[in-house]
Amino acid sequence: MKVFVIDVGICNGCYSCQIACKDEHVGNDWTPYAKPQPDTGQFWMRQTEHIRGTVPKVKMHYIPIPCQHCDEAPCIPACPIEGVIYRRDDGLIIIDPEKCTGCKACVDACPYNAIFFNESLNIAQKCTGCAHLLDSGEWTVPRCADACPTEAIKFGEESEFKELIAKAEVLHPEYKAKPRVYYLNIPKKFIGGTVYDPVEKEVVIGASCTLSSDGKKLTATTDGFGDFWFEGLEDGTYSLKIEAKGFTAKTFDKISTEKDVNLGDIPLSK
Amino acid sequence: MADGKGKTVDVKPDKTVIKALALGGLLGGGGECVVDVKDGKAVRIRPFHYDWKYDKKNFNAWKITRNGKTLEPLMKALPSTFSLAYKKRTLSPNRIKYPLKRVDWDPNGERNTQNRGKSKYKRISWEEATDLVASEVKRIHKQYGPLAILVQGDGHGECKTIHTPHGHQGRLLDMMGGFTQQVRNPDSWEGWYWGAKHVWGQGFQGMMSPAANLIKDISENCDMVLCWGCDPETTPWGFTGQYATRICYFWTQAGIKQVYICPDLNYGAAVHADKWIPVLPNTDAALQLAIIYTWLKEGTWDKEYIKTHAVGMDKVEDYVLGKEDGIPKTPEWASKKCGIPEWTIKALAREWAKKVTSIIHYFGGSFIRGPFSHEPGRLECVLLGMRGLGKPGVHQCQITYFGMPRAEGLKSIRFFNPQLSERLKIPCRTTIDAWGKQLIPKTLIQDAILKPPLTFIGSGGQESPTEDQFIKYTYPIAKEDGGTEVYMIWTDTPCRITCWNHGNWTIEAFRHPKIECVVAQHPWLENECLYADIVLPANTTLEVEDIITNTRQGPHFQSVAIQEQAIKPIGESKSDYEIVLEVAKKLGMGEKFSEGKTTRDLQKDVYDTMEMDDLISWDEFEEKKYYVYPVAKDWENDPPGFKKFYEDPENNPLPTPTGKLEFYSARLAEHFPDDRERPPIPKWIEKGETHDERISSERAAMFPMLLMSNHGRWRTHAQCDDITWTRETPTGKVLGFDGYKYEPVWINPIDAEKRGIKDGDVVKVFNERGIVLCGARVWERVRPGVAYVDHGARHDPIIPSRVDRGGAINTIAPNGISSKNAVGQATSGYLVDVQKVSGEEWDEWRRDYPEAFKREYDPASGLRFNAWVEGGME
């Protein structure tokens, strides 16, 4: 059974996946797998951008989202006609472009917003995993994976990727759709700052930073730029204590990581 | 398996052709793709696989390791996103399908030059078009002399060799007595060219040369890399593709810290930066001086190296310590100018002193293209010198452009291919050399037309030696040498309005009555095409049979490939070469121009001049359609960068008068004793006679923000602005309330809130030079005090030379050159304000310029230029 394994840690946000998908499916008719999608407005592979923090502690990551080809795909039971949306032996899910009656039930049912409606053809459409190419025997991966410059998007047999899948997560597991798209290295939240001495106008290097939450503690030391970073944090409330020799300790309480946190340039006093 | 019923579909193409789809042009290739064609249609464009027809063992792939991590090339090319989308350019709705003539331009009657940019076009035949061009050429030659024709034949562009997009008209006119050449100033290298050349000699347009084997040396030795005004995730896209991306991820895995110094969280900083230092645009010189100050004070610089490898350090010390002007260039002093906290400046100086560090660029982003750019350019040489330039891990590196493992059998790594025959190289000379009989630097075109005569110093020719910067030129040249003003323009690079200095003046220049005839040849009806009298339809790389030498460094492997025709030409379009050939025939120059050579002759020509006979037989090459150069067996031994100079400066002198790094340039002192904008040692220039663009200026009361431009994310200069798929991305275009897709301007939430601007609002970016409408992207990707708009968006005038809706920011860039004696452009780092467009302004424009709002428009691809053609262009 086929899976996607997408490593967000090496996705550079080039959008080649989103565009290569359009190159394949705009203006090309791959009936019985898919009819052409309109020139704009549909994103069978949808790149998403995430900007976190505030100047100058800002990081970005990108999450490319194709159809998740779910094991418990909500689109299949939503479709009023049996067999129009079906799962292949390799796990890829296809909407039959010749049999779809344009009722839009699947469009509404998909919690990942991965199904689009083509007004002029009156059919629902989505990512096919480029099944038409795989079946030709000449291709082993879909267009998005072939175009990806960093190999962030991998595609193949589930068995090939056992080790990676064990470390991966799926998007919105609470939807209970059991996606076959596995993600690695999706960042969680960060708390960062720069510690400095406002009298000498110097950064403080080697300051000890202790982050606490629910009895758990993490430590970091300020680097050569006076920066500390706590990354991979769960959403929650944290306290931070900054200690450096010759300075009074400084504490921050009730730091919420609902959004990533830049504590800015933090002055310590003697 | 197939669908539920066992049906499949035939996906096999009729043919698969190789096409290099980067846009650097100039015979160097890059962005290698293949096009699958079926029934005469380009079905898909996908990355080229080097091992498609060869065993990869032949390639002797390189390997670079550090800290247990390895970087190796993939067996596929990594074309940029817009290379993959190239169908959308070939099939763009703005393709010029047949020759056009402006309806109210009559060479035998009224020329109505004032209506250029207003009046429409009508279709004419190739016969009529070539007759018109030929007769105008003959008339101008007779009336004024051959130098009265201005050739604008320079630029980047598609990767074709026989049908290279620029310069064929120059080759033709050169056969007929000469022409006036628009000399392309080194627009992406300005500060290196006008500055660094005076420190370490000629270099590559002023960048560090020799530059061999830098990627290996940096990977093995550096603990830190400074990405100064550099975006390895963007600018390489236009020239080779996404190879720098993989190097950056490797460096992260290997533990090499990447520090980005730039006003914006550029696309590289977004995913690779360990530290972002958001400096104010064009204030890097202050930061650089403060770092020198810190090293001097703390004694953390390589004194011994400087004694034997540089001259003028004493003068730099006096200036930086405040002995010369009473102002010590302390971090406190610098902080006020560059917007970085004092403590961070000191930390950077000390981290740099402790860690083995190189500086990387890819044309320097916006760092090297502002007013007085030669100052930060030279200061970088001083900083690297003080760290022992040439030592392991101490380099300036144009990442992937130079410094990649050497290929076996290739003689050059330049961006153009100097190995090719004259026949193929001459068109490119118009970009690379100042070879015309009469010269006008591209930055001075409008001054030349509107305010002649001109005197200027240095031609700005890309390959011109440093000494050219001391030569005084005039325009026109002496009458007895054929000197004359220009009265006709023949352009194949119609994008000056949006890519060069003060585009609003370009419009005025093109409309001047002395310019009797403007001929433009181009695939798309955009930018200056709208100010032409005769428009000739050029075609794209997918439509021609050609050959390409992918010899630029950057791709995983270099190669040569036959580029078969993928699809038939659109409409009546011809290649740029074929267009000029048709005119040549009408001038009786057809045989001489074509040399009677066929495409096959010229493909074989390339094979011969590249000495490929040693590597692969012609028959095998013709059958396989490509050849990949293996990596040289001894590539690892190439001395990296300035290593030889570092180890033995006496026997490996630099190409400077003293043979050393010249922090103090006696030549600058001798030639320009009163130049306060480019003094003999590099300095902080607050304001000069050429530019007054600092936040300390009086002008800042009205225009308090600093505009910066990078090379566009989704464009190469002006190309690719109408690709519907890239215009759909958040950084591509911003959909305004009025259904128009605006060029984004990035501003910080603090500045936006002060102005009542929200993300998605249509705003005006303006100064005294004009107004440009943009769509606001309000986010933390840019520091406060900065407005960021890439250059190159398609010009869409509401009021020509006053208000542009297309987002062509360069229409309001300074007209002034880099500085008094340096004819570079200064198109990043200048004062503007950003405000919402008021309802009254909209009403006024709609009332007074209704035709601007009636033009046919499609948000997906933008302005439909068939609206400019009577009867449409379908």
C-alpha cells in the first residue's frame, strides 16, 4: 500500500510540488483517473506557509498537503453512489470523473479540504497520487515527489518507510480518517530571547535558562549572541528563569505558547 | 492496476526533449528539464535526470563530508519552480502572435512619438514589418550615420545558443558600420565591480577570484557562514535552480551556523537561518565599520597577515578609530544607523573573530545595489582581509555560482560560455563587453536622450578591466569618428522601465520626438513593447531547435544537450535570430548574417569548439541527445579561493598595482582626488551629491521608510510575471478589493498599524519620483522601517511616468548612478512612504484616466495585452 512521507524539516517552500501537480493536471485529460482541473483555484497538492515569532526571532516552515488517501476516508461513505469514489489496491483513492454527478457531498465531507469542485465540468476533483503515471510502469513516484528538490516528499510502499513512519505524525488525528500521508519534523512552538547587560551594552553569554511547566524542566544556555531557544514545545503555560553570574536572576511567569514567543532583548541587572 | 474497471490511459509521450529552462541565458544553461510532447502539445515539464541514458558510474560523482554528514549530488536536476511552469510562458495569453505597427506612427508622415504608450497597434505582415525596419535602418544610416541606432541588446533570458534571445541586431549592425551600444552595467554586482575591484583586483565582475573549490573548503572548515544580503533560496532559481538549497540543509546537518544579515526574513533565512540580524537597507557599511572597530580595540584580527598581504590598513585604522574625522565608528555609532542593537553588533564581531567564517552571496540580494554600494563592497574585502582571506574557511563565495567541484573536459565556469565560436558569441558580447563604437551605460540612457551631451567615467562593461573605471567617455563621441546622437532604438530587452533606474524617465525618453523609430522584438507584449512603433514577435525556447551548454557551475553535473523543438512556433513568431535574419535579407546582408549555416551546422559547431570529440562521438551524441561531464578525478586538489595568495603573496600577487589587497587605493586617490562618495579608503557615506537617501535626510520627513528590492522570488528580473500558478501563491501577488492582483509590498505590523494598513490592502508606495500601487503583506518577515518590493513586475500605467498599477517599483527608484564616478544603478535602499490609497484618489484616477481602467484584465495572468491590439490578438 502506498504512502507519502513528507519531511517538513527539509521542505524549503519552493512550491514546486504545487506547481508540478498543476503542470500535470491543468489542460491534460487523464480519464478515467482524472479530468483536467481548472487553470487556477484548485490545489490538489496544497502548500501551506507558517510564520512564527516576531522580529528578529522569526522562523518559518511549510507543510505541503495532498489528498491524504485516508484508510477511513470520509469522502467514500459521503458519496451517494457506490463505486464512484473508490480505493485502489495500492491505497490511492480515486473519484471517477465519468461517474461523478456533481452533488458536492464529498467536497463538504473531506475534513482536510482536499476535494475541489469543478464548476464547468460539474465534478468533484482531487489528488490521484498520479495513479495514471504509476500504472504506466515508467513512473514510481507522483509529479510532486519527482519535482521536490530536497526529497522532502517521498512516496512508495509502506514497508519501505517503516522506520520513518514510526517517528512520524499525521495531520489532525482527531478526524479519525487514518491518513496515509505521514509527516516528520513539524515544528512545535518556541520560546526565544536575547539576554544582555544594559549597562555595559553587551550580550550575556552562558546565562542559564530554565523553563518549567507541569513540574517538567528544560534548560538552555545563552550562546555567543546571547540567544537562547527552547524549541519543540507543546502548547501550554511556562515559567522561565534566567540566571547569570554577577546578575540578579530574572523570571517570566505565565508564558503562553499558544503562539511562538519572542521575549525580545532581555536586560539583566546587577 | 487501473481504475475500478481496469481501464488505463496512455501517458507515453511521442517524444521527450531536453530544455534548459533557467533564465540566465548567455550561453551558460541551467535549470535542466525535459518536456514530454504528444500530438504536438507540451504535456508536461519535469526535472532532467542525468542518468536517463547513461550509467551514473560514468559521472564520478563528488562527495563532501563534515561531522559524519555527507553531501552528494542527486541524479536529477533541480530546476526552479517557474522553470517547471514554463508552459505558461510559452502559451501565455500575452504572446505577441504577429508583427505589429503602432496605428498612428507613419514613417512617411506623422510619427506621433508623444503617443507611445497610449496608442494601440495593428497587425501587419512580416513582409511589411521587415520592409519598414530595413528602410528605417537605411534612412537613419544615410541621414545621421550608423551610430544613430541605439542597440538595447543585452540581458539574461532563455537558455538558447543558436537562437540566443539578445544581441543579434548588434551583430548585424556591426557588419554595416557599427551602432551605439547600451552597455549593461553590472546590475547584480555593482558594489563588487565599482568597489571590490579596487581592493583585490579584477575578480569576476569584482567578486573574489580565483574561486575554485569553495563549497568543499567551506563545508570542511567553517563553523559559521554569514549570508549577507544573500538569498540562496531565490536568486539561484533564475540561473541554475535549487542546488544551493541542498548545500544549506547539509551545512545545518553538519553543524555550520548560518547567520543571515538582511532587512527581510528572506526565503533562505526563513528555513536556514540560525540567527537573523535585520539590518536597515543599505546601512551595512556602518555595521561593517563597527565590526572593524571592535576587532581593532580587542586585537582580534590577523595583524601578521595584513602586514604581508594588504596596504592601507593604517588609514583604515585612523578612520575607524576616529582619528581622521573625530567620529569613532563604535557599535554605538553604528547602531543608530543600521538599526541593530549595540550588543548584537559586538557579539557578531566576537563570534566572527572566534569562529572560522566565510561570507556567502548570490549576487548579494539588495546589499550590493544601493547608493554608494562600492563602500560595503570594499568593506567586505577589508573584513575578510583582517581574518586572513584565503586561509582555510575564509572566503567570499557566490554559492554554487562558483566553487563547485570541477568538471573534466570543461575549460570555463563562467556564466557565459567563452569557448563557443565567434558566430555564436557575438550576440552575447552586447551583454558582456563594451564593444560598440559609441557607448551609453544603461543607467544613463534616459539622460543621454533627454539631456545630451554626456560625460561619464567608466563604461560599466561587465568584462571591462578595472582600468576602464578611470577612462572618461563622452556621448556622442567625436563627429569625425562618426559620433552622433541616437535617433532610433532597436530593443530585444524591453524591460528597462521595471528593472533599471527611475523607469518613469525611461518612458519620457522613449517618447522624445528625436527618437524617430522604436523597434522592439520580444515574445510577450509587455513593458517597453508598449512604447515601440514596430513590434516583432519572438518565440520561446520550447519552439526552437537548438543546443545548450549547461556549463555554468551550480547544477549537479555540467552537460551539453541538443534541444529539439518541442512544439511549433505560436502564431507567426520567429526566433530572435530569425527575426534579425529577415531584416538582414532586406538589407542585402542575408548571406553574410547567416553564413549559410544551418541549425545542424551550428550544433556541430558547438560540439567542435567544445572539443567534445575527445569525450563522445558525434553519432553517439546525436543519438543520446546529451552528454554529462564527469567530475574531474583530482578536483579535490584545486586550491580553494585565495589559498595561494594566502600562503605566498609575493609569488601569487593579486592583479592590483601593489599585488596586495589595497584597502587604500592609490589609483582612486590619483584619479578622483575630490570624490567624497568613493574615497580612497571605504567609508560610511551619509549623503553625497548623487544620493540623499538616508533616514537622517530632510526628505525622510515626507518619506520615512527605506525601500528595498531583491531579485524577484517568482521572476527572473522581468520574466515570468504572468504565470497564473505562481501568482496564486501568498508571496506571488495580493488580490485587491477591486479584483486586481497587486505586486506585494512587505511591511512590518508596527508600520502598518501606524498607517491603518491591513494585510491585503491596496497601498501606494511613493516618493517625489512617482507612485506605485502594491498589495500590502503585513507580517513579521520584514523589520520595521522597511518597505520591500521586488523589481520586475509588469508595468501597467494609470498615468504613464507618474502612477503605475502593475507594481513596477523601479519606476520610482533613484535616477542617480551608484556615485558620481561609478555608472552603476542604485535601485535598493532609498526613501519612500507607504500609505493607503484614499477613495478620493481612486475616484480622481478613474475620472481622469478612464482608459487605464478599461483595459482587459484577468486576475489570474494579469493585464491582457491583446487590449492594445486593434481587433485583439487571439
